Amino acid sequence: MGDADVVEISELPLAALKKAAAAAKKKKAKQAKITQVSSVRDGKNLSNSFSVFDRLYGWIGSIAISICERMKPHSSSSRCIKAAKKEAIVIDEDEDGENDGDLMIIDEKDFLKKNVKEEVNGHPTVKKLKAFKRLDVASDHSDHHYSKEKDCLQPPSKAWTKKIQEEWRILEKDLPDTIYVRVFETRMDLLRAVILGADGTPYHDGAFFFDVFFPADYPNSPPRVYYHSGGLRLNPNLYTNGYVCLSLLNTWQGNSNQRWRPGYSTMLQVLVSIQGLVLNAKPYFNEPGYEKSMGTASGEKSSYEYTEKTFLLSLKTMLYTVRRPPKNFEDLVVGHFFKHASYIMAACKAYGGGVRVGTLVENEAAKNVKGSKKCSASFLTKLPEHIDPLVKEFMKIGIEGCENYSCIKKDEGHEEKGSGSKITKRKRKSKS
């Protein structure tokens, strides 16, 4: 499929974010019922007289700092500063998942506080994640897609071996902090990589795995790349059979500068291209010919519908990955989702409340989310179906408090016993 534009990312000043987050906590709400509240992260009890909008406002402002702390130089300062200023976010769904105008709000403070504290206190799962090297040598390649490739039976040439070792050095030196690689000393023709989805895209916080095979005539021929799709088509360039469509791999047409160039192209370029050109903010326009409709009303509408479907498939991919992590990446998978589960669930709640999918970090939420209808009815219906099984898997790997994000049956004035989640139901005026 066609290549899209690379998303440029700049360095993030943590001090600026903290300043913005502090300002967000102090900001006076414009609605009559909203009063100033303390940050949920500070662990202070909120008075029952405060509105739920107050609670969520303080919560959104405070999680910006935790989001920032996990983001390296691969996020712009402006998007995080905006995240610190977000307005209240609510969910709009009925028992059957229909967008019927009922607002359901859940207080996430217990879940967020617990997970942030565990990170600060050095939870063993987080420690393993921090110790996980960006590039390392592994021994077990039994589940690698190309493990039984016939070319491996031929003794490699010295030039080939030298080139592969050079690729390893490049990866070790220049891998971005959202890509992890494992190579195999006994099978130098194999490589496995995981790319973590970038903020500002429908792939955010996902973990996408690729198996790589270096043919005997490498680098005269490009590497062969297989995507672990789980049977899901979440991008025009990534097929359900694992086929990766990219000019750099010579699997899609392109000019000479876009295709594989022996002696110049590298494995690092392949991985970065997949991250920036394929797993981008608007994957719909990766489809050949569709880029002509970019910027038009019909094109952008179709693009956003595709983005919603993509996010749901990304959630399902997370589910499959947590259930069965690829070999040699078990600690990374568990640690990554343990660390980012709170933000993933918060994003789901935000999207269910009207925030455009894939833009929670990058753009400000609507000031009046109650009146916002930016997500389709189909998306709002299907979202809970994807959240619940993911929540169950998160709980299985030891992430406590996730039950607060399950689709709780809504009864007027009901408070879930034992979960610490307070539910408030408000009626939205339907448009005539």
C-alpha cells in the first residue's frame, strides 16, 4: 500500500508539563456546579459536595505528569501541555451499548493512585520492564515465523555475517525507545521486533510484533518481514496473512529512493518506516488513491471511521498479545501493559465520552463534552465489547483496580459495592 507522511516528534520538557498540570488543577471551571478540587494523584479525599466533573478534571490534569514520565523524547511538549488542561470526560452508553443520551461517570482515583504508587515504589513488574534491553541476544526462536526457512541450511558467507553484525551495531546504537529487538546468535538470519504505538494515533500504547528474515543474498535483497496480525487487518499495509506492504521492502511500488537500496538501506530504516509511515495517525490514507481525498469533507469522514475501527482492532491486538506474548518478550509485554493500563483505560473512557479517537494526548478535549458527538454510534456500541475482555486480562497479570473500568450495569443512584467506584447518571437533552 502507499506510504504516508512521517509524524515528526520533538523533545518533551518535563518541567513545562508539571507547570501546566499544576495550572490545570487550579483552573476554575466555568460551569456553575464545578468547584476547585485537588489532584486525585495526591490521594486526597474528595468531598461528596464536589461534582463528578470536578473529580475527573483534577484526575485528567494529574495523569498528564505520569504520562510524561513514561514518554521519552518521542512526544511533543505541546500535546502534553494540552493534556494537562483537559476538561471533564464522561461515558455515554446504555446497557445495550447504544448512545441514548445517558451519561455514566466512574471515579478512577483508586485505580490510578494504586498503580502510580506501585511504579514509584519499584514494583517488580516495572523493574523487569526497566531492565529489558532494547537489543539483546536470545536463544529460543521456536515460535519465529521464519524458523524453518530452508536458506538457514546454507553456510553463510563471511561478507553476509559481517553485514548482519553491522546491522546489530546500528540497531544497538540508534533504536528509538519505542522499538525493541531480539536477535539470535545461532540463527543470525532471524530477528524479532516489537513496535509500541505512538501517541496521537489509533495505535497508541499497542505492541505490534514483526518477525524478520535475512536472505542469503542480503543486502542485495531486502529482508523479509512478517507481521503477527492475529487475523486482524488494522492497517492497509498490514495484511491478515502477515504480509507487510512497504516500498522499502520492495513489496510495494515506489520510486528508486523509496525502494530498497543495497549498501544504503538498513534494518533500522525498515522498523522506523513501519512505525512512522504505516502505524500513523490517519492510516486510511495509506490505501492507494485515497490520499487524493485528504482534506476533503468526505475523505476526512471516511478516514475517521477507519480510525475508530482501527482503535478497536488495536484493543483486540492488545488482548491477544497479553494472553500469549511472543517468546523472549514476556517481561516487556507484561511490564508495558502494567505500566500503561491506566492510560489505555482512561483513553477508552475519553473516547466513549466524545473525544476523537487517537487524539486524547495531542488535542484538548471538547470543553462541553456533554454536548459533543464526535464518535459514531457504532463505535460507542462496540467499545464496551472490547474493553471488558481486556480488563479481565489486565487483572490476570496483576493490575489491580481495572474492574472500575468494566461496563457496570447502570442503576439510578447505584454504587458498586467493594469496588470504590462511584457512578453518577445524568440525562442528556436530546436534540429535536
